[in-house]
Amino acid sequence: MKIGVSSYSYARWMRETGASLLDVCRHAAKTGFDAIEFTTLGGDDRIAMARELRALCEELGLDVAAYTVGADLASGDGKSAVEALCREIDIAKALGAPILRHDVCFSLPEGMTWESAIEVMVPRIREVTSYAREQGIRTSTENHGFIFQDSARVRALIEAVGDSNYGWLVDLGNFLCVDEPPEEAVRVAASYAIHVHAKDFYQYTDPSTYPAASLATRGDRRLVGTVVGRGVVPLPSCLATLREAGYSGTLSLEFEGTEDVMEAIAEGYRYLRVLTE
């Protein structure tokens, strides 16, 4: 299993220092990561930026594991959202990324349930993954965004789409956002996994101890991001389940805690490297 890192993990460091994604690639390679994934690229010429990043990664011996972007496929007629995702697939191709992760929605139009949202989104997802297939890219959706964060809901969506080119970016920490034990959820997700995020949280269940800056779960618990390996996500058992299901892709570190970014990424890398040996 290759160990990767999401460029998102460096977001605070980039804001604080003015570092670029090229600097992120160099740091990832120096740390020892096998791969990197990129979140939505900005700028005037995104194709040129993607090609520059790809060339540097090739020079550094760093695989580009995935490209992750947002999307809302539940609202409106879906035409503009599908077109936008197809343009993001063009970026993924320029990056040399074999996988595109796109969101499906973060809220639902009035009167729509998550079940009826699946009916609306399925043809749109199929159109996107069909275009991606032509470019040699697989598409996926992450358990992310509360509406489609539960393992049962994401599985229902993937099975309704019913396309082998479309799978699951399994985030091992995000299940906690809907109060689902990760070790149980990953048993549902493992056979659909085409990419995996290793993320960790501290979890608070007693309201008297809730930190001021924290993420409220669906059941009103609280989460605070932390260094991978320090929190409550049972990463060893989750990885064992993934291995048993035959997963051999990239395990991508995603850090969103308050600790020092560089120290947190290095510590998380060491933890994952030992865990996967």
C-alpha cells in the first residue's frame, strides 16, 4: 500500500508562509511520501499549472494519486454541474491523476430526501464518469458532507449508479461526523474503495468538555482534528479490513488539526509507514 498526502494538509502552512503547491510537492517527496493528491486548482491557466505540477512530481518520483473537487449534483437541472466536473476531469488528466473525487451535495433542495436525491443524481454521475472513462480516469465520491456521509447512504448511491468506473473515496475519519463507528463503516465501504484518506480526530461526548473550536456531529458530539495516529479513529483495524477486501491503492494522509503543520505531517507519515509495513 502506497502512502500519500493530500495537498489540503498543507493549506494552513501555505497561507502562513506564501508557499506554493510546488513547494508542497517538494516537501512531500522529502518527507518520504510515495504519492500526493491535489485539491481544486485555481488560477488563470489551470491546465498549465497541472502540467507543471505533474512534471515536478515525475522529477521527484512522486505519484499523483488523485484530484479532489467539490460539486452539487442534487440541485437544478445538473447541466452546469456536469459540465464543470468534466472540465475538472481535464485538469485531472493534465495532472496525470488516475482518480477524480467529486462531492455530490452538501444540502438538499426543499422537499428532497437523500433517497430521492439519489434518483436525481444517478444520471448526472453516470454522465461524468462516462466522460472520465474516455480520459482513462475513474471517478469517486467521498463519505463527506453530512448528507452522504453514512456508509449505508454512500453504498446506496454507488450501487444505484452501477458503473465500475465509479467508486468510493473512503475517508476513515469522516464517519465520525455522523456518529458512525469507523471500524463498522469501513466493513461496508471496503469492497467499493478506490482511494482512502487517513484522518484522525479527538472526540468529545460530554457537553461540559466541548472545545470552543470544534466540529459538531449529527448527534451533537464534538470533533477536533489532530495528527494521524493520536486520535480516536481505529486506523489499524480499519486498514486490516481494507486489506482483507483486497485494497492495495494509496492511503493518503489528510491533516486538519491545530498542531504545527510540518511536524504533524511528518509524525503522521511515520505512523502510517509503520502501520503499513
